[in-house]
Amino acid sequence: SDTEFWDKMQAEWEEMARRNWISDNQEVPGQVTISTIEKGYYFHTENPFKDWPGAFEEGLKKMKEGDLPVTILYLEAAILQEPNDAEAWQFLGITQAENENEQAAIVALQR
């Protein structure tokens, strides 16, 4: 219905405002970019898996289990360890899309 559509649009707008995607300020509390190359993708700073050996493989396991939030953390950790891992970026983008975080998905897939 029209009401559902506009409610969803309002929720997405509020999420964009919360993450500062609609302002010039790129600083977001609790998240950080790793370089200007990845500008636009905000990594969780409180990631318990940031130094996890085999983070990419663990992320793939969690993806198969359907645990999207944990998958994202593992894949972000893998990218923080190896920023040029195209496969990790691809899976991160796919997972973000499945988690209905379209902006993060687009940025990750473009990377």
C-alpha cells in the first residue's frame, strides 16, 4: 500500500541521516573508513573479529548459516586485513544487500 511505501522511505531516510550519508560530514561515531580509497564504506570499529585469522572463511561459513550481521563483521575484518581482496568486497556487498543495507552494498560492490 502507499502507506507502507512511504513508511519504508521514511525509515531509509532516517537511516541515511543516522549514518551521515546525506551530509557533508563523513565522520560517523562507532565506525571508521580505512583509507580514502574505501571512502564511503564505514567499517564497524567495535569488530571483535578484526584480527581473526581466517576471517574470510569464517564469514563464508556464517553466510551459509544465514547469520548476516556476523557475516558482515567477519568480511569487514577480512578486508581490514587485506584491503585489495576483491572476493571479500564482493561477498560483503552481496551480504549487505541481503541485509537490506543498499548503500553499503553499492559501495562494497563498486570497490
